[in-house]
Amino acid sequence: MEPVRLPDEDAFRAFRAQCEAQQGWQCRYSREGVAVWGQLPPSGAFAVHRLKCRVDMPGVSAATVYDVLHDADYRRKWDSNVIDTHDIARITNNADVGYYSWKCPKPLKNRDVVTLRSWYVLDKSYVIVNFSVKHPKYPPRKDLVRAVSLWAGYLVQPTGSDSCSLTYLAQVDPKGSLPKWVVNKSSQYLAPKMLKKMHKACLKYPSWKQEHSANMKPWLHPEQSQLPTMVLSELTVQHASSLENIDESCLMEAREERGDTSESEY
């Protein structure tokens, strides 16, 4: 079992460099301030696609986006794909372990993941990275497919006093042979839709936060954290090879259900 190591400053800088890189990425979508790029899996890394998305966010400060990315309570309000999300334990002042499960396009099975998340303010940019770990109290569930985050995260960069850009980069093994329509739909529809929805959520966050524990931001103020502390040695790296593969490559895309709008006034 591979021990878990926290990323250092060099790792955060390397992640930012990947977010900013252009070589080797194929543009799959670019419209209205949203862009999506894909990268084919290298040989020997079957099914592990890399996806990079960027959205311009006028009217929202980088600090606000950073807060939204951390706030699990707010995530449950605006993200209609969430089944469950919560923080499990605190590792250090800038690292924790969390659980996230989400709905997949029908008829695929829904997924979940347990990750170690770390964050860092790099120059004037905010960086959040995560990778999958094994937690003794969160084994794979029979009703969900346990996915594996090899390396994923967010880069938030200010573009003005009240504007910023958000880049999401992910190399995630969904633990299954997925049909091509899933990859295409993720690039052309799901990722852009998610980024636009996140922009709307960020615009609404300041007023929402004023009514929901306005001063409670443990990601900025570690002394506020109410999570139990966990020792890093209790975790191990989650490797995809130890999990069951699910073959969903022959599944046909289900017709869209009108009702996934979920644009309730949070």
C-alpha cells in the first residue's frame, strides 16, 4: 500500500503550469467565455482521459470563487448533480479528506470518490488539488461505482478587481469502459453547462453566505474547523487497479429528461 504524501509548493506550481499549457490539448468547445479541451490517454493508461475546462467570470472576484469551491453546504444548494458531499476529516491547516458522489448521465451508474484535497495561495492565484485515497470508514459501496481521481483540481486567477477565470483540470478514472457518447457529451454539453451554472452560483454566493454563517470560513481560518483531525498515515493512495471495472461501453444514451434544470433560487 502506497503512503500518502501532501503536495508541496512545487506540486502546486506544476499543476498551475498544466492548467496554463496549450501544447498537447485539443479544443473541443469554445463559446461565450467557456472553453473545453481534451487530451487522449497516453499508451498504457486505458480510459483515463484528461479534461481541461476554463470559464471567464465577470462580476465575481477570485476570492469569492475560491470560497464557493470550498463551501460544501453551498455546493449542495447549487449543484444538481450532487448526491452527497461532505468533509470527513482535517489533515493540516490546508488539507482535508472529503467524500463526493454524483449523478452520471443515464443509463450509466452513479459514481463516488474519496479524495485528499489540498489548497494553496500561489502568488495571486488560488490552487486546489485532489487525488483519491483509501479511508478505512469509506469503503466502496455496492450502489455506486468508486471512481479514482489521479490528479484533479482548480486554478482561480484574478483578471480584474471584480473578475476572474476558473480552470478545472482532471485526470479521473471512471472505473469502467465508457461509450464514446459519454466523452463527447461531457466535452460538448455537461462541462460547459456545469461551468455556466457555477458562474451563476458564484454571483449569488455573497448574499447567500450573509444568511448562512457569514463569518464561518475554515478554509481561510483553520481555527474555525470543527472536523476531527486525522493522521496522514491512516490513509493510503487509492489505485484504480484495486477496484472493479464496470463495462458500460455498449450502453445507449438515454433521452434527456426535462427537469434537470434545478435552478431553484438558492
